[in-house]
Amino acid sequence: MITVYGFSPSGNCHKVRLALEQLEREYRWVEVRSDDGSTRTPEFLAKNPNGKVPIIELDDGRILAESNAILWWLAEGTTLLPDDAWQRAQALGWMFFEQYSHEPCIAVARFICGWTPLDSPRRAELPVLREKGRAALAVMERHLQANDWFTGPSYGIADIALFAYTHVAGHGGIGLAEFPAIVGWLQRVTETPGFTPMAAPDAFAARRIAQST
Amino acid sequence: MITVYGFSPSGNCHKVRLALEQLEREYRWVEVRSDDGSTRTPEFLAKNPNGKVPIIELDDGRILAESNAILWWLAEGTTLLPDDAWQRAQALGWMFFEQYSHEPCIAVARFICGWTPLDSPRRAELPVLREKGRAALAVMERHLQANDWFTGPSYGIADIALFAYTHVAGHGGIGLAEFPAIVGWLQRVTETPGFTPMAAPDAFAARRIAQST
């Protein structure tokens, strides 16, 4: 049995849940908030010295961190990851794009809007984050004008990785109206077998998001 | 034949050169500076819409972006990547750690010190980048107190990925004196077969680094 430590409204954490659901794997979910210091306790740091969720733990105590590495490990040998070496490398390229050029803008803008006070000095970062987020979306849009998926010829873990925060980009004030190919792809993702929606932000975060965007 | 488009003093680009050298692969290197707009020309954006080096191009025109995805593709089936699925996932976890928690602090601090004017407003970012960079190094130090390498039981691509900017952390004003296990690991990396040092910053960047740290 796999134990996931994760914060349900986090896109990085939801990646792991979505893959497990779509692969019909059994798992146990332990909720660990990433906005209240729970990932910085001595107990959690003993599991992941980098102090981040998600992580997975196996029954023998072995731990794997980093959402996209977890996706890769879960997907090996399944339909969520192609066999062809070049396609696998392209999928991995999109997953590194997600963590370097996409998540630090789109997810962070969402976090600031929903999970920091309305007078937080971090809100000064929003204009730049939104501009960089739109640039990342433009790269995705261009790919989707010629391709249906990011994982090769069919849906897979690079799509899961990019779906996580793209579908809630609006929470950070980044609209998708100018990206029609992305909107079509998001719809296709929701129609894949076993698709499971991400937990909505709680009422407090939802109110902040509404006041921020 | 593989063509690499890269900027020689960039750690992300050097990763690809080091792996190719250690794997004794033939390649052609096309120098593309990342500090003068060369990665933003229409010609380059046609190759990588994300406007970043390194990329590799095959003889048939296929292109792969993202340094760590390139490392993975080059290393498949070689001694630089283990066969065991769990060890491979751990290596990948360290490579995502590198791109998310390490490079955006340690490499960016170095870039600001060496490749922006001495009065650049970006220099205000340095204290936070250095603090976060030291936190990333502390995570590596803890791992190296119990392990020789980041790629499983032997040297491989996660070590190449983390070596790239760790060994020049000082260029960004982040000293390694408090991380003895890292210093030992850096030395072991330089002793691996086929090790090739990274190009030094040019004289202009080197002078700025000396004035910044």
C-alpha cells in the first residue's frame, strides 16, 4: 500500500492522487497542509528534509519526494508513459518545463491570491508572475495547436503534471480566454477514464481568490 | 550526430557537455549566449519556443529541450542511470529538486552577480536567493552524510545535474565551507572518468563576480 502525504487543494499533490485514481491503485492519503507549517515539523522533515508535499511512503518506510518523480515511478510500465525512448524524454522535458517555467509563476500566483493575507507584501509579485505565467501558457498553446497531448501520442503523466495548475490558472488571475487550444486540451483531460477533480480551495481561500482576481 | 545549442559557462548547458564527454559520444556544439537575446531570436524560438538553452537537435531535425530531460535521454541504458526503478525515481527526484529548489536560487544568484550590471535592481534579490540556496545545500549535505552519490549506488546524471551549479555556488556569494560532505562529493565528481571542467566566466563576468561576492 502507498501512503501519500499531501495537501488536497495543491496541484502538485493532486497530480499524485489523479494518477493513482486513473491507475486504479490502492492508496492511503494523509492530509498535510503546506500553508500552516505542517511540512516544517521535525516529524515531517525526517520524511522529507526539503519540507515539501507531496511525498509517498511505501510499507517498508522508503520515501519518494517530488511530484513529477512520483508520477514517473507510478507510470512506468503503464499506459500513462510511452515505451518509446524519445517520447519518454519529450514527456520528461514537459515535466521539467512545468516545474521550472510554469509552476513557479502560475501556482505561486494562485497561492499568493488564495493563501496569503490581502495586504501581504508578496502581492507585489503578482504582475510579473502573471506575465511569466502567460508566457508559459503561450508555449503550451503552440504545442497544442499541432498535438493533442504532452506525453506523446496519448494522454499521460506530462498531461497530468501540466493540468494540475493550468486548470486553476484563473485562481491566480491568469485567464485562459486567449488560449483556445489549452481550453480544448483541459476538456479532453477531464474526459479521460478515472478522471478525478482536484479539491476546491476552502471557503476562506476561495473568498480571498475572489477578492484578488 | 547530436548538435548541442548551449552557452558554455551555463551550468545547465555544461550538464549536457559533461554527459556527452563521459559517455564518449560524438557531438557538435553551437554556442548560443543566453545573456544577449540570442535565445529569443525568431530562428532560435522556432527550435525552442521556451527560448532557453540547452537544446539538442538530431540529424533529422528533432529537438529535445530541458537540460535534465536531455541527460535522461542520453543516459538511458548507460552506467550513468541505474536499472532499478526505485533508484531511477530517486535520481529523478533529485533532478526535480535541482530545477525547483536549487537552480532558481544558486544559479540565479550567480547570474545576477556575473551577468547583470553592478547597479542592477535585481541585486536586491541576492540576500533571499542566498538564504534559499543555503537551505538547498543543507538538504544535499544531509543526503551526502549517508550516501556517496545522488544517482543511487554510483555516479550518474543526478550528480551531473547537481554538480553543475553547486561547484560554482561561490560565484553567487554562497560559500561551501559549512558543507563538508558537499565539498567531498564535488571532489569525487571531478575524479570520475572523462570529467570535463565547465568553461570559466569570461573576464568581464569574472570581474563582476569578484566585485559582487
